[in-house]
Amino acid sequence: MKNLNTVITGTGSVTPDISISNTDFLEHSFYGADKLEINTPISEVIDKFKDITGIKFRRYANNNQTASDLATQAALKAIESAGINPEELDQIIVAHNFGDITYGSNQSDAVPSLASRVKHKLGIKNPSCVPFDILFGCPGWIQALIQADAFIRAGMANKCLVIGAETLSRTIDKNDRDSMIFSDGAGAVILEKELSDTQRGIISTAVAAHSQEEVDYIYMGKTNNPTNDSSTKYIKMLGRKVYEYALSNVPAAMKTAYDKTGLPVEELTKIIIHQANEKMDEAIVQRFFKLYKLKCDLSKVMPMNIAEMGNSSVATIPTLYDMILRKNHNGHAISSGDIIMFASVGAGMNINAVVYKQ
């Protein structure tokens, strides 16, 4: 009996043109959540920020681009990579958090859905191609991957386009230090049903959510600037709470996903983790291996692009995966037969992981 596999047959990503360096924030005035101005020299604030997050640059979309524009560009690359006719797609799933936000505004626009807009921009006429969005915080793209896999295994789809796209630069409070974290981008994959004598593609998944006191660790709130009484809300987070939550819960979820495979953990080749915070990501992966009483060489196991790209939420994992496949990013390569893990944590608080055999 042949295995029913869900495999990634094409990838694509978009790196926005505008590169913002840490030094571009030297003229900013930062305020704390207490509305008091931070008197530490801005250069010191930036240096500390870089030491913790690893971020040196972040990418912003051009003024005439929206999240659905970036999503469509990434989709076109993934479709070309897979060599398929877009009319063959059964589903288009777009993970995002804020919809389309035009430059100069931070009003979210998600009607119609971004997936419907992508279908329209791709010129797909097939009425059986179903587009829909998913809101799941930063783990949204992985959750969309899990959903597409479920539809394929249930016999309800054969080919799915799964996209993560965001323009976080339009949701940030420029008077908040955390504004330096966020960036824009999009990544996409084509998932296809495959019947094979061997098992590959998505081989296990795990999802967890904690929505009691944790639900507001990442939230929307007013500017830290006390002179601005606008009712406009911006993306905010309780950084220390998020860090502690992630270290306490993500490694266990990753282990749950990996244990389902029945494979020795020594066979795990790469962990492509959400590019949230370099120090946090390193600690998560180290704790994951510690659960198996192992140490790991992070430089070999955990590729990173956060230094150049910043945190683009749902777009970080598919973007990094595409970069590795196309460019052997920073010395990292993925070969046929490799076992890799996608893992993420974010608003909700939500966690998920997928183990994938290349």
C-alpha cells in the first residue's frame, strides 16, 4: 500500500526593497509603557537591542505595496518553482495578522480576504479554488500548512498554495523600542498530494495554545508617546513575558511533534524556527535538545536570517526556507531525505511545529 504524502513542490519569497538599518533609529525618541521618555542614549538602546535580538536590518514594503501584493509576488514564484498551472489549485490559504494596510494608514482591510485578493491578482478563474485567510499570530503560516495537510489527507484537496504575508511596518509605534523588531515580507509554498512507496513530506505536527493570562502578552495598544492622545492602536508586547512563555512551552511542543515520528532525534537535520528574537530562538532550540539530554551545534542545526530581515511574523519561516533552498543561505543547505522541523510561537499565545522529510 502506497503512502499518502503531502509534499512541498515549490517555494517563493519576497524581500521588500527598503532596507532599514539600526542607525536609522538614532533620531527616534523612545518612551516606555509608563509613558516616560527613555533617557538612555539612543545609541546604547540600539546596541542593547541588537545584542538581544540579533537584528541589524529590517525590510519595509514600498509605499505602493500591500500585504496581498507581496503575497501574490511570493505565490507567483512558488507556482513557477512547482511548475504547475495555477488553475489546478484547490485552495489558497493566506496567513497574516493585519490584512492590507495602505501606506500612511494603519487601518486594517481584510474584506475581501487576502486569499481572495491573491486569487484575483493571479487571475485564477476556477470556482473550485477556495481562498481563505487564517489568523493565528506568528505561527499562522505553519497552522495554514497543517490545515492544508489535513484537507489533502481528507481527500478534499490535491494542490494548495500556502502563503504568509505581512506589512508590520505599518502597525508599529515609532516611539516604542519594540518597533525596531518588526519588518515586512512574504513567503509561499505549493503543497501537493503524492502517493509513494516511501514516506516523505509532512510526517508529524503539534499545536498548543494558552489563552488565559497569556492571551494579552502580544496585543494592540496606544502609543507610548504621552503627547499623542490619538485613539490609534499599534502592535505591542510584553517582551519578558513572551520570552519566558516561549522558553517554558515551545521546546515541549517541538518534542511532541518530533516524538510522533518515531525517529531518533539525531536524524533531525535543521530547525527552521520563527525569526522572532535571536537569543530567544537559540534558547528554545537548546532546551529542545536538552529534553533529549543532548547538546547541539546551533551553527549547523538552526539557520537564521533575522539579522538582515527582522521579524516579519508569518513570513519568516517560509522566507527562510525558500532562501535556503535557492541559495544555501549562510552555509545552510537542505537535501533530499533531510528531516527538518518548522516551529513557531506568537500572539494568542499559540505554538506549533511540523516535522517534514525533504
